Amino acid sequence: MKTIKYAVAAIALSTLSFGAFAAQAISPAQAQNMNKVGVVSAEGALTLDGLEAQLAEKAEAAGATGYSITSANSNNKLSGTAVIYK
């Protein structure tokens, strides 16, 4: 019974944390209407989706509401940068 309670609590908390705030990828046109607040970088991703997820997570941690990926490089593993906006 305790396990079920903990599982339900974990699911509820994770749903709230993901739904509460998430930085979104934005287009260059959308970026013109926002304020640039910095740049984030990530490395070590195995796929482009993984790289984008890392950049989105870092943008969110920095308090950004949007991000625009500006570079992606591959040398066995992917790395890239993104400009973040509020």
C-alpha cells in the first residue's frame, strides 16, 4: 500500500513540475519580440533530440521562456549552443 501511495505522489509531482514551466523552442521571428537573456551550451548528446532536450533543460534552469538553437556540431558526440529569451 505504501508503494502505491509513493508512486501516485511521484507521478503527481513530476506532472506538476513539467507542466508548471517549460522553455519552448522559438523561431527567429518570435525571438525578435523577446529579450535575449543569455546563451546556454550542451555537449555529449548522442542524438539531435537529445541535444535539444539538454539545451531546453538548461534554458529552463536559467529561467528562460524560449530558446533558439544557434549551432550543433558532431565529433562522435553532439554539442551545441542556444540563445535564451524571456
